[in-house]
Amino acid sequence: MRILWITHDLFEVFLPYVKGQPTKGGSWIAPLFYSILRQPDVTLAAVTPVIGGEEQKKEIDGVTYYSIGIRKNENMSPMSSDLAYRYISIINDFQPDIIHIHGTEKNFALLRKFVDGRIPIVCSIQGIVSCCINGLNCSVVNTGIKKQRSVKNRIGRGGVSSMLKIWKKYSGIEREIYRINRYFIGRTAWDKAQLASINAGAYYFHGEELLRPVFYEESWNLERCERYRIFVSSAEYPLKGFHTLLQAVAILKREFPDVKIVAPLSSFSLESSKARDLLFAEDYSNYLKSEIRRLKLESNIVLLGRLSAEEMVAEYRKAHLFVLPSFLENSPNSLGESMMIGTPAVTSAVGGVTSIVRDNESSLLFPPGDHALLAYQIARIFTNDTLALRLSAHAREIALKRHNVTETARQYCRIYSEIIRQHHESSAGTSRA
């Protein structure tokens, strides 16, 4: 079985050879790719668009990696025949039995309009941009964020307004992707429901994600963690709800004065000048700074830069608990990581999260934006070691099953085989008709 992946993020081994401005991320992509590669009778290749790049092909350890050159934001526009041709030249070179497109947040899956209909295409659902628009609006509704806009934001560069504008413009493309494609892979009741609301005739397959290898090797220990230390893995924009956590910690500080929030915020600094913030900072960064000062939390915040997988593991292990305060998520990789490590978690009950954890069993839940209940749930873990240990044990047990490397790789091979079978039978039936 020959499988061609199309991904937004470049594989690490291919990075030294690629010209242009490749993106890195999608930490679940590589573990899944290489685990499937180890299955019998499988040949895998991957193609990734690169801003300012060019068409390249490189075979490394028996795997073929391709890149194509694109212009900035070309992945967020209706697909031109010229862009489609760049992909099709690679498809013709590799001759796949099936194409697997990762994510609908970029325009890759519009290829269905251009690619030979005899080749099945399956799309993995990651986030859904049209749903994120509502989540982002909800996340800032009570923040007065417009008052925090820098000069840069006011002239239309960056900031929440620009993000909403881009997402709204793209949402029509995304809906077309869901309408014209037939096969999808998801993981939660939420993404299954969103697909059904747009394309009731689509086929939905359940496929889990894998984590980076280091997350399978370490585990959380209550006796070795730092008490009252809260780790949050993403805080760069309002949809992630970091401001809700700040408000919750202001309540917790009354009883736990040493409480700490640890967050990787590489673009954020409490020491930057007011003049620079006024001119160049993002509105959400300015809002967070104003909240931290208003709530007198300067001594309770630990800001980190971008973290490697090993550094992330260290932070999960060091924390007393992990918090996911987002206003919308599907199947957040960070929650899977915390569960695998066994770090007790408090998370907002949004999107696909409730397909992953159960309240009072493998996590503690709270409604998005409800900082009072978030503070209450955190305090329960701070003051009840039995609860913390129970949540940790149950979460790790679930994660070990959900992110099982061997079974997940086999699961995807079964999905591919079933889609190929269905597609060929359907095509044959259409031909006879």
C-alpha cells in the first residue's frame, strides 16, 4: 500500500535540505508517520509546502520526502490550478494508492477538485476554523481588548481583529473542503458532529494520535513535584484562555500565596517598555500585562521560551497540576501529554475534551471562562493528595491505551485499506451505471 501524506509542517530529517521558510510543529505527525512506516507492506511519502521554497525530492532512509514552493498565505486561499499542478506532479511521481491530508485549516484538501477521482483522499480533522471564530469571540467578549491595541494593530497588522478577519475569509474555503471530500478521520464526538452538520454523507473513521517518544518514558510523582505550581502549555492568543487562569490564580493567591503559573510565552515580556507595547505589541499581550499588574501577580508568573519535548516533560513532572483553560479544543495534544505523564489536570469542558476525559475521574472540568470554578477545582487538587493521585492514575491508564503506538499504527492501516476498498467499489459501481 502506497500512502502519500500532505502536511503543513516539515519532517525534521528533511529540514536541512529544504530551501525557503519551512514550518515546524504538529508534534503528533512524525510519531504516527514513522509508526505506520514500520507496518508490513507499507510505503510512505510526504509532501510539505514551503514559503519561498521550490519543488524538491529527497529519499532518506527509504522514505521519500517532497516539498513544493508556495507564496505567503497561498495555503489560505482558493486553490489555483497552478498550485494544484505542483501537488499533482508529485502525486504522479509517487503514484499513491491513497492520499492522507492532515488538517482542514489549510487548503490542501481542495485538491479533491483536481486529482484523478480514482485516487481516494482522506482528511484528518484537527481544528475547525469556522468553529474557532465563535470561540475566539467568546474568549474576548469581556476583556475590553480593543483598548489594548497597539499602533500596529490599529493599522490592520496582527491582533485579534486581524485574526478574526483571516479566519472568516478562510471559513468558506474550509466549508468547501468538508463538502467536496468524502472520507475523514477524527477522534471525538465533537469533530464527528461538526462534520455531520456540514456533510451528512461523509464517511467518518476514528483514528487516534501518537505522542513524541519521550512522553512514554516518564511519569509524574506527587512527592517530587513542586507544590502549587501550575503548568499551562499554550497561552499565546485568547482562544487558549490564559486570562481566565490569571483571574483564577488571583483567587487562589489568598489561600496559596506561593502559587505559580508556568507558561511558555516566547513573544511576551513583563519588562518591555510601555512605548514599545504601545507601538508594536499584540493587543492580547498588552491585555495580559494589564491583568497581571491589576491582579498583582507579577511574582506568581514564570515565563518560559519555546520548549523542546524533553523540556515539556520536565515541566509536566515538576508541576502540581496542568491546566487547559481554552474556549475551544478538539483533541488537544497538550492534554494527551499531561495524561500520559500523569500530571493531574483541570480543563475546560469544551469541544472534543469531554470525549477524552471524565469529570472527577481522569480530570476536573469547568465551564470555559468560569474563573471562580477553575480556582475551586485547582484548590481541590492542591488540598487533596488522594484526589490528585487518583486523577493521575486514571489519566495515565487511559492515555496508555489511547496513544498505544502499535495499535494506532494498525488502526490507520485498517482505515486506509477500508477507504481504498470502499472507493474502488464505489468507482466500479459508478462506471457500471
